[in-house]
Amino acid sequence: MGSGQSVVGEPPVQEAPPAAMPGAWRRHALAAGFLAPAAVFLGVWVIYPTLRTVIRSFFDADGDEFVGLDNYAELFTSDVLLTAIKNNAIWIAVVPALVTAIGLIFAVLTERVSWSVAFKTAVFMPMAVSAFAAGITWRIVYVKNPDQGAVNAGIKVVKDTFDPGGVLAAARPSTDDLRQAGGGIELERPVQPGDVVPLGLTAISTDDVPEGAEQAVRPEPLQGGITGVVWRDFKPGGGEPGRVETEELGLPRVKVELRDAGGDRVAQVESETDGTFAFEDVDPGDYRLAIGQETFARPFGGVSWLGPDLITPAVIIAYIWIWAGFAMVVIAAGLASISREVLEAARTDGGTEWQVFRRVTVPLLAPVLTVVFITMLINVLKVFDIVIAVAPGAVQDDANVLALAMWRTAFAGTSDFGVGSAIAVFIFLLVIPVLLLNIRRFRREI
């Protein structure tokens, strides 16, 4: 540094004075200002209705007379409400566990397929549809007629593969010498070799005539054998019963049985397209002819999924279909967070895939599985829309649940707001333990 240069010292940097801290009342006022809108809505939409419902549950239907606990006693004495409580117990016992298990299976399997994105999209798609709309869809799927309901159509395909129905389900004898017996039709008089036996049937609509049917023909006698014809004994414009006439169709694929005098079957043949049949080389003697019962076996008419016996399982299946996607997505997110090193270490130690899944994967997913289970537990306690959408009005008493019973009691005709409020309070009391369990789980995780 030269002698002509001087050193000028910089002034020390002074810290800014601390900002004045607001007083305690200002802090509380600021917090109250932010919370006030939420508190107002909470009071108007939650607290007041809850208190008002509790008070209303102790009064009669009109709200004029105090009845004490009579409305709550109605819960456990009315057959309709007892059915609702029983059904809700079934929902609680079955649905949360099934949804969680199915979601877990889907989440694990989707990790092992290349088209997992498409599968997850398809499974999660029902969540994008309202439960009421999904219920209407399932109500159509459950229609009993196999020609309309998809479920029964699938069952019919399988059943017809192993046990096809008869070709003439509703046919009846056209003459007095034929009688219905044992599900089939028998000829009352005995026959012998050389006879020609007409077996006329009626009550057969045009649509029920087997495919390929041709003009019926009365065959010629067969030496040493028995012949005959099975035909639709109906001629447009009128005809003579028991006589084969023009414009009358033979009935193909009808199983005709030859029986001995004791009723045991000796032989069986199927009729041709013109309705003719023949038993050749028949020993002398008296025989009986009959059309076997399998010819008249009614086709599969469908399972009554929307009937009183199966309506609750049917609604539960529809509900699981909706929520399985939610469970799968949540569990898949938890599965993705599991360290792959832990799973590989378990496999390296000799664990099978089942052992790794049961002893490593499931325990690590326990918090996520608990979230799904508790969420579904709360949901099934207040399930409503899917039940009213799937169950027809005639069986809603059989499919009844508490939330639906509350709505039907208070708003759907009877207008008994006293019992309806009691049902609402009862549902609230059932939900409280689950909420407390959920809060305890949150605190433990924190």
C-alpha cells in the first residue's frame, strides 16, 4: 500500500430492530378470524342438526308429545327395523374384509403384469360413476330372464353346455290315448311289432318348434319293428286331432322310449326332421311307448338375484365391484413404498413367494390395510344409495339397511320423524367407536 493512500473503515452493520410482536389477544383474534367461517358452517351444518336430531328422537311422529325412549324401543321390536339391523351386521362382517382382501390381491397381481395400467383403470373406473348409477346398471345385469340379464345369461351358457333343456318344454298331448306321467308323455295302450304309432302333441308355439322341422309323415309299418311319428298336431284353420295332415310339422330330436310291460326302458331313439321314428328288430310281445321327460325339461329360467332370498348378497356384490378399485389403488401406493431390498432379502433367505407375501409384505402393509378397512367400515354403516338402486320396491324390506330405513321412515311415506331421528342417532352411535379408533391410529402414526 502506498504512503499516499489512507484506509477508511466501514461502519459496523447494525441489526434491524426486532418487529413488535403482537399481543396475545391479537394472535387469538387472527386465528379466530381464519376459523370463523369454518366454525359457522360447522355449527350450521353439523352441530345444530346433530343436536336437533337427538332431541327430536325423544318425541312422537308429529313432534308434539314427548315419548322418551319409545322410538329407540321401536328399533328392536319392529320386524322391518330388525331386518335392517341384521343386514347391516352382515355388511359390517363381510364387506370391509372382502374389499380389503380383493384390493390387496389386485394390487399384488398388477405388479407382475405388463398391462397393469389398463387393469387398474378398468377396476378403478366404477369409482368414477355414482353409486346410484352403478346400482341401476347392476339391477339390469341381475334381471332373471337370461335373454336380458348378463349374469343369468352366463349361467345359462354353462348350464346348457352340460345339461341342455328339452326341445319341447311346454308341449301337451293332443289326444286322450296319451297321458302325462313322470315328467314325460306315455301312450296308454300297448303296442306290438308291426304297429304304427302316432304321437301328436299340441300347445307348441311356432317359435318353439325345433329348428329343421319338416312336414310330418306317417310312416309305413315295419316288419318286426315298431314305427311312428311325433308331430305338432295343429293345422291352421282347423284339423282332426290324432291325424297327420298337411301343414302339420314333424318334431325332430324328440327322444322316444320303448318300454316293456313292467315299465323298464328297452330302447330309445330320436325322431327325424319329419317326426318319424323306428324301433327295429323288436321281439314279439306287448310294449309301451313314451316320450322321455328330458324332451320336456324346461330351459334354464334364471336365478332370482333380485328376489328376497338373494337381494342382500346381490347388493353386496355390486358394492364390492365399486369399491375394489379404491382399495387396489390405495394398497398399490403402499406396496410401491416397500423397499425392494427387504423383499429380495427374504427371498434370498429361502422364503417362498407365499411366505414373503404373508410374513413380509402383509405386515409392512398393515397401516395401509387398516386405512382401507376402517374407511370401508364407516362406509357400510351409512350405505344407502346402492341398496335403493339395486333392490326393487317389493324386496326393499328384505334388503333394508339402517340408512335406508331412516329415509323410508322419515321421508318416504310414513313421515315418522321421531323413529327416523332415533335411527339416525343409532347410526351415529355405531360410527363413533370407529371414528375413535381412526383418531387413535392417526395419533399413533404421528
